[in-house]
Amino acid sequence: MYSIDRRIIALNAALFVAAVGWLSLSEPTYLTQLVVWSAINAVLAAGMRFVLLIGETNMACGAIYGFAAYLTAIAVTNGIDVVPVVVIASGTGAGVLGLLFGWVTLRVKGPYFMLIGFAFTEVIRLAYTRLDLVGGNSGMVGIYAPMSLEPWMPAFSVAVCYLLLIGFFAAEKSSFGLLMHAIRNNDKVVETLGVSALRVKLLCFVIAALVVGAAGSIHAYSYHVISPGDFSFLIPVYALAYAKVGGERHIVGPVIGAIFLTVISQLVQGSGALQYVLFGGVIILSMLGVRGGLIDIAKWAACCCRIGGRLGVLKDPASGELG
Amino acid sequence: MNGQDLHSSRGYSAHPLLAVSGLTRRYGGLVAVSNLDFEIRAGEILGLIGPNGAGKTTTFNLLSGHVKPSGGTLMFDGASIVGLAPHEISRRGLVRTFQHESFFRDMTVLENLVIAGNRRWRTQQQRADGAHAIAARVGLEKHLDMIAGSLPHGLQRLLSVGIAISTKPKLLGLDEPLTGLHTVEVANVLNLFRTLCREDGTTILIVDHNMKAMMGICDRFIVLQYGKMLAQGSAEEVRNNPEVIGAYLGTAQ
């Protein structure tokens, strides 16, 4: 029931090697940067979806993402230049923040939890503007990996993001993932089985915080400059848009959504204020045109090619149907 | 035959598995359950009955920890369970079903039962085997791959019971398990309850409005009205109690 198809493992291994290999051999260009941003956004969207699996919308992910980015900036500007250590430490810091936030707030559900998360993201953002330690409104600059590693950073960033996505997938496929689905369905019944729904929700939230935190750290390395405005409520709003546009029934959905909307946002970026209208229009059209998300197009293509049955990667974990 | 004679003739223990004393729940000025005293003996099937609004479901929620009592004591298997969270009470062996959906709607029958056995069985193989065994027990072995929400109502009720018994409870609380079932389904479910009680030794507490079925299966009854104990005893005693008749049918002015 929980075993992962070997073909999925092989497909992912091939994609991983291809992506990381290409980035390792390429000079850093706008295209490689776009791939990195897409990968970061994919992790952010998958983090949003991971919490959606327990039926909650995590609007606090903006605060958690930003917190890890600031931890990275503080570490790097203070001379800590071991990139993997900084990424792991920043992710862990974000996980601790997630633990504290989740312990207090996961006792409420639905719109209440969502609004608290929204407020938390904004409060943390405002706190950065008041703190001279993190540069106030100006933010922090000079977040670079060591010179010798800089050419490898796109490959490293995408490799980390890919592994984080695999981690989400594995967690969802485990018996813990089944429990998360059960909580989304009926948390009262889960409690009657001797399982603390609060603890499962908390663990889910902390896992998402750790992963989103690691993505936040990579964000800081990728942009080299961060400021409070980068971590507003728009972060969780975009993450939700990526997950919904791509389709939230399978982890591939948010990845597709993140890549699609990241590319679209770059295409409309030169349009001034109109860019938000164009971006919003694309989201509305996607949602209306493909209700189950863009992943439905992949499903349709798979069915057309008569490989639907073999494309296990698109199967919905709950129903077993193609995503 | 009084309650004491009855339980000794059926062979269940005089030892109280659950002892409720002075149980009270207030919502502001409204007293939903007032100073309730009763016991559930190990191995019996106890019926909790009463008109709508009598406080049956509130009593159920108090026992399972979903509602905290305003006063009174609850001793389960020799230890107090007052103030414990629902999952802690469930771990001690007091497991309940709910009046409405008591399963995971978007998941298959097999997944429902695998999750239910999550704590009881450690390995994936044990969980799968256990789920198949429970499915066979409640008659769902042909529906394992169906999504629970798409099952007919009667099978959903069976699934709810299957989920609850997967935890191997000492006391199984069933909140209106017969609602919406047709005659044949009721007979099947009652047979299942009898088997659980007589063969597995599971103590059962049932709340339901199907009086004919309840009279046929319960060893003893507790009758509630306005949150207070109106009567208790065997089916015969309760059926002939003028206060109970008055509560259900009203009294002549």
C-alpha cells in the first residue's frame, strides 16, 4: 500500500541527474537562475500543500520562509561560509519557529488558523523593519556563497530543492501520510483511535517548516539581498496559487504550478502595474479552464498516450485514480 | 427478573468496568447532564435510552472525553479518566463511534481499517492482515477497494464499527449505530454486536432510538430524561415503568 513504484524512483533519479548535471555544466545565466527560482517556489508550494493534507492553509509559511532567509543572511554576513551547514541550521531554526507557532495555534482550525498565520507573517515582517540587527527596512545585503562555490550554487540549490520534494513525497507515502489524510477527513475519529490529532498536525507543520525554511535559506543565497518586503503575505498567497493552479491532489501538481507561474511572472514583469492584472488573469483562467489543476493536462496527455495505467507518478494517493 | 439476576444468568462480571458518579455538565444556566450515577459491568451490553434532548449524546461525549464534565467522577477500569483527552481515553480501551460519519470518507475501506489498526499492529504487513481480518468480521471483505464515502449507508455503519473494533476496545460506545438501516441490516449489525460481546468479551454501550432492536440486544437499560436518570433495569422493568412510559408517550392530564 505504501511502497513507491521503482519506475517512479528511476524517473526521479534520471530527472535529478539531468537537472543537476546540466546546471553543473552550464555558466550561470538568466535561464539557470529561473530554474533555481522555480525550484524554490516548487518547494514553497509543496510545503503549502503538505499542510493542506491535514486540511489547514498555512499562511504562516511566509514568516517561516523569511525567518530562515534572515538566519542565513545573519550567518553569512558573520562569516559562516559552509553552505550546507547554513542551510540545515536555517531550516532547523525555521522548524523551531514552526514548532512554537504550531503548538499554540494548531488547536484552532480552518479560517481561524489561516488568519492567525496571515497575521503572524505580517507581524514578523514588521518586526524586521524595526530591527537594526537585520537592517530594518533596507534589509541585508552580501549573502554570497564562497567565491569558489558560487558557480555550483544553481546546481546545489536545485539538488537540495529536489531532495526536499522527494522528502515530502516519501513522508506522504508513509503511514504518517495516511494519518494526515485521515485527519483531513475526520480528526475526531482519529482521536478515537488513540492518536493525538494535535501531535500529528504539529509534526506535519514542523516538517513543512523545516523544508520551507531550507528553501528560504536557498532564497537568500540565490537573491544575495533580502528585505522585509520580500516576505509579506504575498509569499503564502503565491504558494497557494502555485498549489491550486498546478493541482493539489499530487505533489507533482504544485511543482508544475510553481514552474508555470514563475515563468509567467517573469514574462509579465515588464508590464508595470499591469503585471498583477496579467498574473491574476492567468491564475483565474487556469483555475476555470482546468479545475483539477494543470496536472489534469498531464493526466489527459497520459490517457491519450494510453500510458495512464503505467504512469503511477500521477496517481491520487487517496483514491488511486489518476490525478 | 431484576438487573442483578439477569447479569448473573448471562454470565457477565459484577465488576464495574466503568463507574460514573455525580456526573454533571452545565452550559451556562442549562444543565445538560445532572448528577448521573451508573455503572457498566464488564461483558454486558448496556442501552442508554431516552427521548430526544434527554442528554444521551452529551453523556457519551463526557465518557469519551470530547466534553469535559462540570462535576462528578468517571472511573474506567479502576482509574479516573476525568480530564483526559479523547485519544488518551481511547488508549485505555474506551472507544466510541459517532452519530454521523465515523469513518474517513475520501479513503478506501482498506485504508480506513489500516489506519484504525495503526497503533495495534506495528508492521505494514500486520496492519494489512489485521485490516483484512476486521473487514471479514464486519462483512466488508468484498468492498475493500471502495471509497468509504461511496458505500451504501448500511455498509458505512459497519465500517464505523470495524474501525472502532480494530483498536480492540474494552468498552465500545456506539452512538445511534442502527439509524437509517433496514430490517436485514439491523439484524446483521445486532448479530455482530452479540458476537463481539459474547465471544470477544467486549463490553458495549449503545445509544439508539430503535426500541425493538434495543430491547432485543441490551442486557440492561439506563433511561435519561432532561439529563437526569429516570430509571434503570432490564428490558422488562424499563418497559413497564410508568415514568418511562410517561416520558415517551406523555401522561394523561
